[in-house]
Amino acid sequence: MSFAVEFAVRLMAAAPRIPQERKAKHAEWLLAQRAAGGGFRGRSDLPDLYYTAFGVRCALLLDCLDAAFLAEMLPFLRRESRGPLATADLASYLTIAFTAEFFAGVSIDDRSPEERAEWAASLLMPYRRPDGGWAKSPNSALSSTYHTFLALECLELADIAVPEPRQIAAMIRGRQASDGGFVDLPFLREGGTNPTAAALAVLYDLDALSDRTRQEACGFLHSMQRGDGGFAASGRAPCSDLLSTFTALVSLDFLDALDGSTAAAAQRYVSGLEHLEGGFRGVTLDDQRDAEYTFYGLAATAWLRR
């Protein structure tokens, strides 16, 4: 089972741990975030494919993902899928398609599985680099750890075999910094929480994660936890944030390195970002909520309630 699918299955198994009264307030807030065009908006009024993927997964966690919910955004999704999609947008679209089909029994894509695979492969091709990874943009000469993670997620969700997995694994292993974390680009020297989570997911998928790499990376992730219980994006980051906290928690849990005290402290931090009227903020000083951070908040809440 791929990391993307195993993550989704584990998350759905944890979803019932969210108290029903909290689900209700978040569901009411979430449904109000749908844009007139059919998808979910981010921090503007326009529907956005990236935020729609998070909105759909929030709906799944909140027990409001069904055929009627998906039908409202179908014209938007079909329209988006006919245009040029960068890797992050392709990953968003395929995540929505997988979530709808696997958990709600609804097909949002009118392509055959073979056509979908060919389409996804053609979109990913311009980003592939000689070292085996994928770049952020067609004009970038350097592969990105994070975009390689996204590309592998796309391949798995489109049922495409991963090309040259050993080369990809070697490239990712070469991104591990001396502090135990991983960097997104080869010229960087200090690890980051989110590139580390992405790298670990790739190595986990490729069955290429050594005990030493695992131990050093988990040590780095633990070092990113701050006094408020949250995790920072890097050693230089001024504060904890919800994205880094969630990716660190998932990585540590997948690698059997999430201890009770770490989880309890993180749970306190996540709870502090929950808005009384629904939704989650990304950091303590943020005054806005969106579907992305609400997904991280809900998912972390479910993951940590054991």
C-alpha cells in the first residue's frame, strides 16, 4: 500500500475520534467556504483546486462527503482538469478523485483509468530531471524534494509505475543535511520539517528507508518541537505552525517514533488554534481560517486522540 493510500486509510480510521459536537461546528463553517464557482475558496473569493482538495478531505472527516456534495463542484473540477496543471494542482485533482471514488463511490473523472494514467504522465514529464526527481517548475534545473513527493503521489493515485525508483531514492537520500533533516533543494544546508516529512514519505514508499536515516530524521523532527507543543518549519522559524506540526506528527507516527509526551504537547497546541465558530488558524497570531489549515487541525485532532 502506498503512503498516500495508507495515510488516507489511517486517517479515516481515526476520524470517529473527533467529538460529534466539534464536527458539527466545523462542518457548518466548512460548507460556508464553498465558492460560487463550485469549489472551495482559499483566502480569496475564487474557487481554487488546491483548497478544494483540502475541503473535500475535511468533508470526509466531518461526515458530509456524499454524491450531492460532490455534484455541486463537478463542473469546476471538470473544467480545471481540462487545463494545464502543475504538479501541485495535479496532485490536488487526483486526491479529490481518489477520495470521491474510494470513500464516497463517486467518479468525478470522465476518463478511463488508462486515459487518466496517460494524461497524468504527460503532465508530469516536463518536470522530470536527470537525477530522477521532479522540479517545481518546467524552467527549474533542480529537482525539489517536495515536488518529487508530489509527483510520486500523482503516479500512485493514477496507477502508474514509479520509474527508476533506485535513482529517486538515491537523490532523496542525498538531500539529508548534517542536522538529520532533509532539504528541498541541494544547495540548502539546514533541514526543514516539511521537506523531511516529504523525503521520509518518498523513502517509505520506495522501501528505501534505512535505520540510520530513520533515526537521524526522527531526531531532527523531535528537535523542531517548541515549548508550546507545536513544531516549527525549521530551526530558524520564529514560531510553531500547524502545517509543520501535522507533517511532523504523521512522519513520527508512521515511523513508530511518536511518544506520549510529544503527542500530548502537540494536542494542546493544535487545540489552541481551533476557532470557536469552526475552522483552524495556521499559527497563533493568524486571524484567518481556511480549508487547508482546517484539514491539518481536524486530522491532527483525530490522529492524536487515542
